[in-house]
Amino acid sequence: MSNPVMSVDLAGVELKNPVVVASGTFGFGREYGQFYDLSELGGICVKGLTAQRREGNPPPRIAETPMGILNSVGLQNPGVDAFIAHELPFLRQYDVKVIANISGNTPEEYGEMCEKLADAGVDLIEVNISCPNVKAGGLAYGTRPELAAEVTGMAKAHAGRVPVMVKLSPNVTDITEIARAVADAGADALSLINTLRGMRIDVNTRRPILKMNTGGLSGPAVLPVAVRMVWEVHNAVSLPILGMGGVSDGDSAAQMMLAGASAVAVGTVCFADPYAPIRVRDGLRDIAGRQGLDHVSQLTGGVRPW
């Protein structure tokens, strides 16, 4: 059994190991920092940020499913300026890469946030293009190639030397079409998948369980969909990929990497087990070691199709 090197490169950012915690599931790290040293992680993708403070959607906004959760939290966050002033200094106490996730209503909002975050010194910016596009009649940026490309170009123009990673929505006919569009627009990396749109209904009240009727499905149930989409995108573009969607242990993380991911993000499982990211890291090391690999990155793209 080998002792593989665990560091990986994600769009020019060196992570000490391939495990990142996914946006929206780890807050700004303060609560989880009570369980273990956050420096154990490869990266922290913070809760989604918007230009102004948002209170989010009314409850109920979380619903359990047999193998995951539905959420319609609605991007509750303190706003990008408050993050830079109060949360980023806390995170900088740790030896961990900080990834800022941003959502905007217009391309200009994305640009303004990228500029502020780049000046503040975050390591990577994750651009969430799965939010309503006010200028396009409520369409999501992530469902139309030309809109996804427009936001990507704006983000790149304002992010300076900070790499831009675009987060792709699975709620499309062909995810590779969007991937190619943002790659052509200059994206440095891709993250996928975001949540799948779902719904649950209380049969007694006949009302949807979530106040907003529908929400985003995440957790182990979406893993096969996520692995398939990572594989498709890896074969379509040459950008590094942060794979996510149902990663909960070393095996599921290894599947993501074999499909083409350079690193993985651990999300929903953190609600049930705060130590899950550490378990995933150790599980990946064990799998790579058992296979005699010198470097965990040798898993990336290693799937052997029939």
C-alpha cells in the first residue's frame, strides 16, 4: 500500500487535499470549527453571497427526503461587504483555501462582487449561474449558453488574478452545451452539479411541504446523476472540475474523481455528520493507497468505460 501525495491543483490553486466543503452547507465555518481544525480541509466554499444582505425565503424551507434533502433557503446571507469585513478575517486564521460563492441578478452585480472579493484576497470565486436573471424575464443564467457566457465574461473581466469557477445547473437538457459556452467565455474551472429541482407534497393537507412549493434536491440520491454529468463535462471541455452532488465517503469521492473531477465538494452529509469531510479525505487516501498510486490526482479521469 502506497502513501499517496494528497495535494491537488484546481485552476492554479493548490489544495492540500482534494476535499472542499460545498457552499450553503458549511456556513462560514464557525460552527464546524468547534469540531475540528478547519486547516484539515482542502478548501472552504462559503455560503452563497449576494450584493446586498438577504433574509432568504419564508419557512418551511427544508424538507427531508429518503436519501437527501430539499431546500429552498433562498440565499440567506449577510451580503458581500459584511462577509469581507467580518467572516473573511475569521477564515484567514486557518491554513485553508477560501472560495467565495456569488449569485447576482444582473451581469453587472456579478462583476462588482468579483472585484470586491478579488481585492479582499479570496483564493477562488465560484460563480453560481443558477439564479433568476432579471434582465431575461426570470430565466436562470445557467440554462442558456449565451447568458451563461455573458456572466462568465463579466466575472473574468473583474476578478483580476483570482480564478473564476462557474457552477453549473443540472436542470438543463445538455449540460455540456453550457460547459462549452462558459469555457469559451474564459472560465478557469467548473463546479457541478448544483441541486436538482424537486418537490414533496403532504398528502393530508395536500400542500407542498416547502413554502416555495419546490426546492433543490441534494444528498446521496443525486450521486449517480452528478457522476454522469461530471463524466460528460470532462469529456467535453478541458477545464478542471470540482465535482459535487451526493459525495459522502471515500468511495463516492473516488467515483467523482474517476469521472473527471480534480477535487470534490462535500455538502449535505455535513448536516448529519460534521466530520464527513475528514472521513472523505481519509477514505480517498486509503483508496489511492490500496491502488498503489503515488498521487491522489492520478484518480482524475481514470474511469475505463466498457
